[in-house]
Amino acid sequence: MGVAAGPIRVVVAKPGLDGHDRGAKVIARALRDAGMEVIYTGLHQTPEQIVDTALQEDADAIGLSILSGAHNTLFTAVIELLRERDAEDILVFGGGIIPEADIPLLKEKGVAEIFTPGATTASIVDWVRANARQPAEA
């Protein structure tokens, strides 16, 4: 795939049964305020719904937020679906309550970065800018 035109497009999603989305909304707003196009999928999304949305929206990145403890299963499912659909160029990052011991495994599976509580919105915005497909110069 070539370089995306326009602003970086990010799907922010809450996979699984989490019912708390304040952090996801804060990140979505920070990315939007930084000039990115953000598609927030809402609560209780399946990995298939998240990947479908990312493909339909021509997303450059997917930001997953999880608090339920099912991160190993759900993040891996998103990565596997992207591979199956030849969409590995979509950057996947995540955040939430994720034990430090699980982060190396998630990165090994293909999650590009994990942000744990205390990460600043500025650091997340900067990381997405530095790592997502860069928009073409106009």
C-alpha cells in the first residue's frame, strides 16, 4: 500500500465486554485535537467489527483500549484478522490495565506499542504521529 493522503486516520475501539470508555474517549479526543481523523467504535466491539471498521474507514492505525484482562486474546485476534485480510500495514497500539509481564508477548504478536495508566496524551499523540503511515505532502 502507498502513502495515505490526508490526515492520519485512527480507529479507537473498546474490544470485548468492557463497560468503561472514559480513557478511550480521552485518547480519541487528544488524537482528534492533534489533527487526526478519529473513528470511535463505541463499547463491546468484537475483533471482527474493529477490523471491518478499520478497513472500511481506510484507517492507518487502530487504538485498542481494554480494562477487562482479556487483552492477550482480543488484541491477538485483531492482529490475526488484519493478517488474514492482508492489512498488516494498519498499525495496532493499545492501552489500559495491562500487566507489564504481558507487554512483551503482545508486542511479539504484533501490537506495536502499549500505553499503561500514567501515559500522557501528548506522548500517545507523538507516538502515533511518528509511527502511523504518514500522509502525503499536499
